[in-house]
Amino acid sequence: MLAIAVLPIGLLLIAMAGALLAIRAPSGDTSASSRPPSRSGGDEPLGLRSIISLLGIVAVGLAVMLPLMLGLGKLVERFQGFDTRAWNWFVDHRVQGWYDLMGTVTQLGNSWLNRGVAVGVLLTLVVVVRQRWLTAVALTAMLFAAHYMVVLTTSVIDRTPPPGSGGTYPSGGCARVIAIYGLVAFVLLRETNAGRRTSIAVWTVVAALGFIEAYSRVYLAVHWLSDAVGGLIFGAVLLAVFIVALRAVTGRVRPPVPRLMPK
């Protein structure tokens, strides 16, 4: 039962951290009208130059990120003894009903679901909100980066997976949950001009989803514990690269939501 209790305890700690941050956040920082206009005057800059700038910053960020993640991969190999003990512990304390549930929960990190969420947000930005093409380009680039950066890192590290599993460093599911869902959260918060407390709540949910995915992969014994932690770090760094790129091109301040109806 202790192996099962790890999940609710972890989620409780994440929720408590989010609640503490929300309580300490200024309550007055919620009005979109109080913010100065964005660099782009309400619409994202569109054109080949803006797209090249965005992708260029992303490329530089990925080039810096790759050796760091490869170095982390070499580092986690030193924890093989701990990983083996943790793997054996979860296997020895496995409960069949909980195991089956985790088999369903772990689908959060599957690529088809990640892509579906990202494409849904992309179409909403382009068709409903409109004039958010640059953000749509960023979301599309993230889908490719989240896949191929993990594939490249996995092929270079080539770590021996747990017995009976093909999962290795980094956990692609953990990386995708943080990177793709995180970028979707960033985009939606930016487009809706959400207040700080709302932003904290949303980022708390993203952190909780990442923890759930990491836990499920370890409980199912398809990844070493350090692979799951490495995947979360991988996803967070990848997310940071795209957030920095978007802010650098479109401006740090979130643009106002376009009016759908005249005054």
C-alpha cells in the first residue's frame, strides 16, 4: 500500500505548494487593462522574418540544451544501483487493480494524445482567436522537437532499459507531458490574460500531470526512476526554450484578446 500512497502524497505536496504560492501572490495583478500594450500592438508579428527569428532562437536553445541533457543522461547512469532497488521495490509491492489503473493513466504521455491536444489548441488559435499564426508555428515546432530531441538523446545515451521494457533515458512520456501541455498552458494563459493566481493554479495542474506520468511509468516498471526524473527535467528545459523564444519575438507582455463583438 505504501507504493500506492506515493501518488496521493506527491499530489498533496504539489497542491500545497501551489496553494501557498497563490496565497502569497498579489491579489491585484489580475486586470488585463492595467498592462501596457504589447510590442506587436495586439496582434503577433507575422511574416517570414518573425518565423525565422522564432525558429532561430528555438534552434539555438535546442543546441544548448542537447549537450546538457546528454550530460544528465551520463550522470543518471551512476544511479543504476538505486534505480534497480527502486524498480524491485515497486514490482514487489505491486497491486493488480492499481497496476491496471496506472496502465490507463499513463496514456497522458502518449504522443497521439499530446498531438491531439496541441492540434486542437492550434486550430482554436488560428480559426477562432485569429492572427496567432506565430504561436501556432511554435506549437507545431514543439511537437517535432519533443519527439525528435527525445529520440536523439535516447539513441546517443543508449541506456539499458528495465527488464522486459523498452523504456530508457529520458522518459518520452514525462518529457511530453511537461513540454507540450506546458506550452499549451502558457499559450492559453497568455491569450486569456489570466491573473497570477489563475496562472499558478494552471501551472500547478501541469506539475501534477507531470508527477502522475512519472509515477505511472515507474509503477508500471517501464522506466527506471532516474529516467522518469530525467524526462521531467528534459520537458521543463524544452518548455523554457520555447517560452523564451515566444517572448523574445512577440514581447513579454501578453497581447489583449481580440474583441469578437463591437462595443
